[in-house]
Amino acid sequence: MELTQVLSWGRAFKAESEKHPFHSWESLLGKNLVTGSQLSYGDSCLIDGGRDLSNLGRDNILNFQPEEMWIEAQSGITFDRLLQFLVPRGFFLPVTPGTKYITLGGALANDVHGKNHHSMGSFGCHVLEFRLLRSSGEVFRCSPQEHSDLFHATVGGLGLTGAILSVKFKIVSISSSFIDNRVERFRGLSQFFELSEKYASSTYTVSWIDCYAKWRGRAEPRGLFMAGQSSQKGDLRLHKSPRIKVPIALPFSMINGVSSRVFNHLYYSKSFLTPVQSQQHYDPFFYPLDGVLNWNLVYGSKGFFQFQCVLPMDRKEKLQELLDLIAESGQGSFLSVLKLFGSIPSVGWMSFPREGVTLCLDFPNLGSSTRKLFSQMEKMVLNHGGRLYPAKDMLMKGESFKTFYPNWEKFNQIRDPQFESSFWKRVMEKKI
């Protein structure tokens, strides 16, 4: 058995796996994980010591019904390819995360969310049905009405219930490829929450924050609040291929406290004091980091960790404690996002989004000091009734995971016994 080293997107975790393309039921003999683009930041898309079965070749569009506004495709197709098909025809994805290079199967398995969670919920809310191959050889057509337990377990189930073969989901109509985007400065969490209420009717909202900003000795995040709507003006032009590529990982991280503080100051200062309205193509609006191929390499050979949590609305003021801790640590980077999740419930038993406020930050891997900080942040989130996002995680403790996701036992009963991941073995406290 020849093993191949596979790195997480954050490059701080690696697995030794037997790599094969995924073809059929016969591929599923043994401990497996069917993978896509493997853009999860942590170890949820890796299987150390097992069989990593790539689904990327299964990328055909199977059915398209514009009148009924749905599309069905094989699970290995990327959002990039779906956009190339949908946009010229006047349609768009109902929900999209911050990269278009994920696969359709990965979107379902992680129940991804985007800038419109408050208005549209997570991706699983728009899934009509999918076909799931179990290691027993059985194929199930799953929907909220048919094989509903498998449906609810697979949405957000991290690819552990079987091989997702195809997905049928709803799409939305657009008049152009552009977003009417409004940007407004804020300082402090109270202003962020005020702006979130002010722009609650906007389809898309998100905020960039400067996690280093302080006022009178405490963290007081300043930031830019962005609210967008699909524009009625403009053509249906597609996105372009990225022109910039990071060629190699340097021995050191280009992202550190000094560079982040400089960037944050310049980025915040370049915005106007008064709100600015502009029209922006969907590509830089939804996928700003896709403009640079292999951008994860800027963190150097040691890689980086990402932290994403959600706190319930009745504990939203506790977010200040997290921000104080991060500011005091001197860690973090300019990739910092703050957003409100809405009240639309996720359909997955193990889905991350819930009503509340979500904070997402990158941290260069500084070894023990970063791990200590993550442990402290995890404890805060646990104490305040929140949860962490498995797709971004590499360090969460098993005890915390089981508290964050109380449906884990019900899920584990349905999980395919031949499917496993490094993440699942870790949080189930099995030796890897």
C-alpha cells in the first residue's frame, strides 16, 4: 500500500493516505473518505492511514429545469463550473461560501453558509434531494420526505454517511452579474449590531473587522460593514481566471502582527467616513481570495489555523471577551470576519450555523502559543453556549465537540461504518 502525504488547506495538519479516484461501490471496501477539493482548513477532509477517494472526476450536470428553478449535478462538480453554466442563463447559487472552488458534495457535507445566511439560511435549506451510496452497495435517494434520517444526517455530516453521488438543489434568478454594494464604517460591537439591524432587509451582509484595534486599553473592533443586493443593471458576464499565484511556501509567514496591523490601518483608512455605494461583480464580492491562487502559502511552511465560532444572540455581548483575548495575544491576521446568522434553522443534525453572531479569523501557526490561545477561545465559546465549525477546525477537543453538537450520538448510529476522517477519529478520541 503506497501512502501519499496530504496537507490540509491550512497546511498545519497532514495525513498519510492511500489516494485513489472514486469510481463505484467496489471503491468503498476498507476505511474510506470520499473527498473533493479538500479546501477544509483542518482535518475533516483528510483520512490518516485510510483510503482517500477523490470525487473530482464526477462533475457532470444531470438535469436543469429553469422554469422550476432547480439543477441536478454530480457531486464532484465545483461551484466554479456551476457558475459558468448558470450565470449566462440568468441564474445563481442560492448560497455560496468564500470560495467557488469547493465541490457540490463538499457544500452539502459541510452545509456551507454565506453572506446571505440571515435571509436564505445555509446551503442544505435549498437541497431538494441527493443520491447516497453506502458501503453496503445500496443507493438511497434522500430528501426531507424520503429516507429523511439519512437526509438530515448527511447535510452537514462531513462526508461520513456514505458517498454523495449527485445533488438536486434550488437556484435563484439574477438580472446581472453585479451586486449593489454599500460599505459603512463602524467602531465597536454596538455599532456593528446597529448596522446589522439597519441592513437586515439586504440580501447579503458581512463585516471585516480590525481585531487589533483598541480604545482606552480594551479591544474595540473597528471595521467595515458591507450590505449588498443583486443589481438590476449590468450584463451576465462570467468571472475571470485568477492571474496571480503564490508559487511556493516560504520558510516564514508573511502574515504577522506587524504586517497585519499595517494592512488593517490602511484598509480601514482608505474607506470614506460616509457610506459608499458601488456596483461590484459577484467574483470579488463573494470570492475575494480566489483572485490569488494558493494564497494559503503566504503563511509559510508552518501554515495557519482558522477559528470560527457562533455565539447565541442572548450571549452576543460575550464576544467582547473573545476580542479582548485575541488583541492581548497579538496573534490573528487581517482575515477577520464578523456576521449575524439568521433564524432560518439548518436541516442538518450536525450543521454549524445557528441564530447568533459568528466570528472568523486566521492565525499563523506559532506553535504552542497558538494552541494555547485556541484552547482558551474554545473554553470561552463552550462557557457561553456557542459552537465551533468543524470544517475550519484542527484543535477542538472531543468533549467540547460532543457538547457543541448534541446530536452526535444519533448521527453516529447512521454514519457509514466504513467512512472515517482524521477529524472524526480525533473528536471521538480514537488514536490516529
